[in-house]
Amino acid sequence: MAGLSNMNFLLLITVASTFLFLVGVRLYFTLYHNKMEVPVIKSADINISSSKIDEMIRLFQIYSNCADLKVVYERQNSYIKTFCNLNRKKKLIIIPTITINSVGYEIDYILGRIWTAAKIYNKNPNIMNYRRLTIIYPIFFKIVYYAFLVFSIILFILSKVDYENIILSNSFLFFLYRIPILSITTIAAFLGLIILFVMAQNSKINLEDYYEMEVSVFVKDQLVGYQSDYLAARVYSRSIPYLQIPIMKFSRSTDNIKYFGPFNLF
């Protein structure tokens, strides 16, 4: 049984290492977010009026085939991720205001959020795949990872507290201890999260291409005076290599969220 105990201990160390790795990744991106300076786009207009924004939203909804939805662009109590800002039941597209220092960024942000919500509303297969890749699948793997991580730790503690009376006397617990399904599943879920994370980053270029291919025509026709601002915002968004930026948010407020492009997931 000593060999079995040592194996479980080594697996638990491996599981703990995966947790420390995830914390380290989140810490890295938090520092990356804090140090990143969002360049100001030089423009004739320092800001865009509410009436122009409302008109732009109305026209783009028609262009994106989602005119029957209501767009709510205002301060929210918490940050709402891209691919999650459509309330299909209430027919709402919710766009939380964030810190934006240039007109071009604001235009790109609003159009990008409406565009993704419209694609999801119309069940576009490409955007639905992006949503599954960046939102749905990671949630599943996170639930599995953290649940089995906790169970692995509890089982190991029980084995140290009273191995004979707790583990040996219970056939199910002994089975889990003898065949370390909990630790192996935790490690497998961790690998799944890493694979999804890498796939999401690699898909950013394709997502940006798809967005620009459709939206650039609208900007050229309807936002002539802001075309250069929009193009500058596009250059900035493409310069950021990450689609997912897992930062440590000590507050659900959007006040300290920097603009990293319309598709970045914090």
C-alpha cells in the first residue's frame, strides 16, 4: 500500500501544479493588462455624440439583419463578455461601456459587439463555433477541473486521517484511491483547458478577418468621416495576439477594463 500511497501523492502534486500554473497564467495576463498602454488615435472628433451613435447602431442593425433587437449601450454592473451579450428571450443586445479613449475604438467596439450578437442571433455556424470554443467548452472543463480537484484533495486528506476505517472500509472510496480516476480526470480537464486556450488564440486572426470582411463595407458607406479612425482601431486590435485574456478582477466593475479590441474575453 506504500507504493499506492506514493503514487497518489505524486498525482496530487501534479494536480496542485496544474492549479498553480493556472494561477500563474492569470497573474501574467493581469500584469500584461495593467502595463498595456492603449494608444490614442488622433482624430478631428474627440468623441462621438450620442445621436450619431444611435444612428450608427440603427443602420448597422439593419445591415446585420437584427433590426428587431434592442441595443442597450450603457454602464452595466459587471463586465459582459463577447459572445455573451445577447439576451435572445428579451431580444436585447447589451453592450457595457468600458474605458475608451478614442472615437475609432468606440466605433469598433460597438460594431464588433453588435456584429457578434447578430451572428449568434441568426445562428451563424462560424460564430457559434467561436462561442462554443471560447465560452461553452471552457465552462464545462472548468467545472470538471475544479470539482475533481476538490474531490482529489478530500480523498487524499481522508486517506491520511484514517486510511483503514475510512478508505478500506468503503469499497467505492477504495476503488477511487486504488485507481486514481479523480486525479487523472483533473489533469485531463486541465489539458483540455490549455488546448482550448491555444485554439482560441490561434482563431483570433480568422475572427478578425471575418469581421472586417463584412463590416468594412458598412463603415465605408455609412461612416465616411470616421473611416480612418475605424481603420486605426482595427490595426490596434490586430496587434493584440490574445483572444482570451484571463485577468484577476477584484471588482466586477468595468471601470478598470482597458480596451483591447471588440472580441477580447476578460
